[in-house]
Amino acid sequence: EMPDMYEGGEYDLAGTIVGIVEKDEIVDGSRVQEGDILIALPSTGLHTNGYSLARKVLFQHYGVEDRPDALGGESVGTALLRVHRSYLKPIQTLLKSSVVHGFVHVTGGGIPGNTVRILPEGLDIDVEYDAWERPAIFNLIQQLGDVPEDDMRRTFNLGVGLIAVVPHTHGNQAVDVLRAAGEQPFRIGTVVAK
């Protein structure tokens, strides 16, 4: 899973948060339908995925303290260690507005690998990958490592940390609700038939 990360006898200690929800309030994607739109919230960086590839590529060219022009003055170490943000508040905000059919937390597997988890049978997504500007760290990794676009999409979030799947009739409302909550939402695609 994480080559060259752990020496013999070393281990990783991780924490998690577990909650409870009433069964009839679970948002499981079963209401997702063709024509729904995908509204994204930005990630703060790599979040928790793709580090083996990122480290392999970047550390062949730079040290942790190096500040490549492509990162706009930020060090490689700072770019890699950006804190994974919490999406609890925007999720709660959208749930209160009752305009959401599903949520996708974009982790390992990228947008397609995580969205498929909530799509009912017979549905797929059409993502407009040029609908947002990717954070510089992803472009640097792709260029330095000559990483194919398909591999980038499968490995990294590419700047999208959470996707709300909403009915097309409520797309503007969802965007307005998120903006009013201080978020920076952007539309990235639609749910389509396979």
C-alpha cells in the first residue's frame, strides 16, 4: 500500500470519527437519477490519497524545502502536508435544504472510483474535467512524472474533495445555499445513463 514508508517495527496510528443517523435519514444515493448534476467543493490538496506516487515523482526532482516556481512560492513539503478539510458543515447545510440525492467524498480512486459507490445500476457520470482549475501540485506531479491523465484521475482528487449530487431543478439553489455558507461550489458534470 505505501512502499518505502515504514521500516520494520514501525506502525501507523490513525483515528476516526463514527456517528449515528436515523435509518430514514440516510443519504445512500438511492435517489440519484439521470439528469442530476454534480456540484463540487474544492479540496485543500492531496488530502489522504496518492502520496506514494506524489512522493516518488516529486522527490526525484525536489527536496521537502524546495519551492518550485510551479507552486507559486510554496514548498513541496507544505503542498504535500496541506490538512484534509472537513466537509461536515456544507453537508449539514445541504441536508437542511433538502436538495441533495447523494454525497461523494473523493478519496483514493478519484472522482469516478468514488462516485460509482452511490450510483444506482444503469447510471454513470459525465465529468467536465476542465470545469475547474486544478491546484498546481497536481499539474506538477503530472508533468514531472509524465503521468497519464487516466492515472491522474484514478489516483488523485485533482482539487475536488466533495461532490453533492442534486436534482437538476435544484442546482442553482444548492449552489446558492453553499455560497451563503461561505463555500466555493462549482458544477462539474451530470448523471447520465450508461
